[in-house]
Amino acid sequence: MFKTRSLKLLGLFATIALAIVLSACGNGGGSSSKEKDTSLGNKEIELPYVASDNSAPRTLVIAEVLKKAGYDVTTTPVQASGPLYASVAENPDSFHASGIFPSTDKSYYNKFKSKLSVYDKENLVDDVKVGLAVPKYEQDIDSIADLKDSKKFDKDIQGTDARNGVMKQTKSELDEDNLDGYSLKESSDQDQFKAIQKAYKQQQPILFTAMDSSWFSKELDVKMLKDPDKIYGKEDQHINLVFNKEFKENHPAAYTIATRMSDDWSKKDEDQLAKKIFKDQKNPEQVAKDYVDDHDNKVDEWLEGIDH
């Protein structure tokens, strides 16, 4: 009897000991996983962005936060969506903060998708509209369908850089019903804005490609035209982070920080930053630094647990 009880106790102690060992291994594995998520990895990072739109403020703020974490960040202005995707696809140390989905940037994403990863657990920016627009003083034009019989715009659409997703979408529809006979004028973002400004000052008709919200749609009374035929896909697009597929493994903490920022990004803050950069003509990098300095609590949350 005593021997049997002793054997049972020994078996129980062995079971408890094994459980403790497994628990310790489990905790150690969790710690290792956490350390992997919060370690810096490769410290060199490149963030391409379109300098003439809202991509600028959000990208420069992300860059400043990553610098605080200990990264060496290069921000590279590009002219349009096409170069954004090509740049990130080619560079494993890169991501951008301007993926317009599900429709606008679909062709660029599909072209490079074997080398890209989109973070869409939470969108950086929700409720984005992409398509054609007119000034609000054009009271009798509310829909793309209204363009079919209109003589106002000389069948011209003031476009932007040909490598932007909205330009590719518009080009594909030029010979279709409502845009039959229209031509699309390619230019830069800056030249497009100048043309729109000139039309506004003279209260002249102008039809142009646009995105709402963007800084200039806030500054000017822009009316996005209804899109009954879904030329531009879903009416409400959204903006997401687009990473090189190797980025997360190469820079685990940077990936964690950037995705935390995506989960917590304020569109209201972005609009205020864009106003300072584009309307008030303040230095973009300084605007981003000031934002980071003025939002200590938010930045601390983004950097919580990061090994820097």
C-alpha cells in the first residue's frame, strides 16, 4: 500500500514538474515571439510618397516616429502611384502609406502583388472618393451621366500624372457612353492644381480628376460627381499601408509601429497637417516633427514595448 502510494506521488510530482517545464518553455516562446515583434532588425528604411497630396503629411509623421524608435529613415518624393508601387516592390526595406483600394490602385497592386503585402486590418483613411469633379458653382452638373450631353467643358478633362490610378481608370472609359468624345489632359499634380485655381478665380467651367478627401478638395469647393455606372469602382475607397513582402521579417518593430499607427491614425489630424504644408507653405519635415513633439502620449502608445 505504502509503495503504491509512493509511486503515485512520484508520478504526480513528475507530472507537475513536466508541466512547469512546459509552461516555462511556453512562456519563453511567447517572450521570444514578443521580442521578435519588437526588435528593430535592419535599421535602414525607405518611405516613398507623393509630395503633392495627403501622402506627404502621413508619411512624414510615420518617418519621424520610426526615427524615434531608432531607425534610419529615408523619405523619397515620387510623382505618382506607379513609381510608389514599383519602388516598394523593388526594395525589401520599403513601404508606402498611399494604397487606394479596392479599385483605384488595383492594377498597380496586381502588377507587383508577388512582392507586396497590404495591411488592411484597420484602414489608414476611410471613406475616400475617387473620380471626376467640378467646382460647386457648376450647379447643373452632378453626375458623370450629366457629361454626355454637356457642352460646358469642350470635352476636356484636366488630369494629373498619367501614372496615377485615377488616370488609368479614366483613360479606359474615354470611348464609353458618358465620356464618349472626351479627351484626358495629362499633367503633373502641381499643374493640375494651377489650372483648377485659375478656373476658380475666373469662375470658368472645368472638369478634372480628383480624390476626396485631399487637401485641395478641402481648400476649394469641389463637387465629386456621382458615378452611377461605377466607372471608378466602389464609391467609397480606403487608404492602406503597402509593404514589401520581406519588410515585416527585416524590420519587425517598424512593422509593428506602422500598423499601430494605421489602427490609430486621425484623419482630422491629417487634414490639419496638410493645411499647414500646402496652404500655409510650412516646411513639411518640420510640420511632421512638431506633430510628433506635440503628441507625446500618442507616440508613446505607438512605441510601447519597442526595443530602442
